[in-house]
Amino acid sequence: MFDPVKPLRVLVSEGSSTSAREAITILGLSGHHVEVCDPSAHCLARFSRFVRKFHRCPGLRSDPAGYLAFVEQLLARGRFDVLLPTHEQGFLFARMRERLEGRVGLALPSFESYRAVHSKAGFSRLLDRLKLPEPPTRIVNSASELRDAVRFPVVVKTSIGTASRGIWFVRNADDLEIALHDLGAGDAFAGEVLVQDLIAGTTEKAQSVFCRGMLIGFHAYRQIAAGVGGGEAIKQSVGRPQVRAHLEKIGAHLGWHGGLSVDFIVPDDGTAPLLIDCNPRLVEPVNAYRAGVDLVGLLLRVSQGETPGVMPDSREGVLTHLAMQALLGCASRGGTRGDIVRECGRVFSGSGPYAGSSEELTPVRLDWLSAVPLMMTAAFLLASPQSAIKLARGGFGDHLLDLASIRRIESDEFG
């Protein structure tokens, strides 16, 4: 791992996502000065000893111009070395990159490249152009087109969506009607909808850091146990050279600069991995850190204008877990209070499936304040196990974008 010569002053773009919370742990363990801005006074980042200062800001979704002005004011008076976009703030920063460059270290590609992979439809079209593997996919713009495109079983996805939202697994006519009802409740078809064949296999994820089109850091992991909403409760690092090669091709084509992550399916029939989604950022980087690849540290170096050498592959077989996801997953699958208590016992004792695994999201032994959201989650679930889905959905906060805010940022009048 990279051992910094001096601590850096880092402004993290939000504090609500699991990715931001994990990046903060890595930054803190590396000795950096960390400050966070977020519209929520009770975001995950508030419960970390590594955060030196919290700035409550306007919401990215409700007021992207106000959020940008707030960040610019912080940069003007804060003397930050690096601005670290840990979620969809990168879309805004890429759009306004020329205004930010020279004022702070920032690793982002051109707005055109960022936009090409930010939407699921754009990423699917890119894969088609580059002749990279994905499940059979149709892009539709209306309910009638969706009905015509469905060949059961399929996955239906809105083009804009994050944290496993805007996804429906459609196995029969009843599932299709539910998806159509949900899609019709919003403006989903205005942003395009994808219909992908449902492939039997295991969903895995890969993360990378690029420096001006060159891949310099890579890591992949698979899900060992599921949490809630498609998230991972337990992960294990894996080697995926084919996926690394696909990412190299994507990054070179786009001239990518910064973090880039993909989801992919390893089919049960033993055929090659299929790419299914892209996130133009790092996603939950602690498993990579524990496996010997500090992607956050690498991203800081790229943000400061360095050209680091290519990092060696991460170690395979490294286990990590997210206790909050484990408890939410247990409750969401119909777990009783007794089941939740037993799951708590296994998590805290490191027994059963958690043997040999380390905590990613709330590392209490390293950061005692992180016990607060973990204990609150356990208390809520013990009081009402049925509240798991509601708690998970609460993560869709004002730090995320929707179609309306994306259109505002893309408009010629913005900024």
C-alpha cells in the first residue's frame, strides 16, 4: 500500500453512502485530515472519529447549484489538497471540472466520458460499441415497447438508478405488471429503460483506478452472503483477469481518469463473465484495502497529478463483512427477534460465516463512534424486524441524483 509522505487535507463529497464511510476509514488510518459535507445531519460519516469537521450543505438532488456553490466556498477558505467524489457528486464535478481544476486535486474524466457510463443505457451502448460481453439487452422508451421486449425471465432497470433501486426481477406476467405499475408512477421512460435477459450465475464486482486512460489499480470480489436490497453482507476477494482486461479496454477508450467500478455476472454454465452495470467511482473500497490494494490512496495520488506505477494484484480469499447489512438482510428475509439476536452474536464473536472476516463499514475496534449507527440499527430491528426494508430505503437521500437534477446539471444554463 502507498504510505503517504505527508498527511493531506481531503474534502469528501458526501457522508451518507457506504462507499464514503469506508473511504473515510482508509483515509483516517492513513493519517489524512478528513472533512465531509452532506445534507443530512445524521449521515454515516457523522459517527467516525476520523472526520475532523462536518459541513451541512444543500442537497445535490434538490439544489445542485447550491451544493456546488457550497463546495466552492469550502475550497476557497479550506486549503484542501484533494476533493474526493465518493458518489454521484462526480457527475456535477465532471460537468464543472474546468471551474474546479487548479483549485484542488481532483481525478475525473471528461464530462462526456463520465456521462457515457453514468446511465445504464449509455453503458450498454458503450459495451456494444467495444464488443464487450453483456447479457442480451433491449432499450425501450414506453410501456408498450417494454411489453414487446420481455422474454421471461428478465431484469428490468431504469437507466438512472443507484444502490439497487430501479431494478425489477421479472419472471412472470404478475411481476411484469408490478414493474409497469412502478415505472408508470414516475418519469422512468423519459430516461430510458433496459430489459436484460436474467442470467443464472453469481453477481460479482470489480473496482479500478485509472490515470489518464491507464489502469493502475484493480480489485474484484464476490458475494458470500447477501444483505438487503442486493447489497453484500460478506465478501471474498477474487482474481478476475478477464474483467480486468475489459476494464482496461473501457478506460482506454474513454481516457478515464479516477475511480471506475463494474458489476458483472459469472454464469453458472462456466462461460465468460458478463458486464451488467458501471459506477464511475470507487464502491466500498475496504475489501480491496484488506486484500493489499489501497485504491483510495492510489486515487489521492492521481488526484494530485502523480503518475503512479501499476499496483500488483490484490490477494484472493480475503473475507470482509458489513454488520449492518448482515442484520438488515437477516430481518428482511423474515428473521425473528431471536434470529437477529443470534446473528448479532455471530457477527460480534466472529463465528460461523464471519470467522476470519473483518468489519468494513463500522470497524468499532478502530473507530469507536461507528458503534452508534450499528447499535441503532440493531435496536430498531429488535423493536420491529419488519422495519428492515424501510431502513434500507432510507438511504436514498438528497446526496443522490434523479432524472430532474441530472437534466438541470446537463443544461446549458447551469453554472
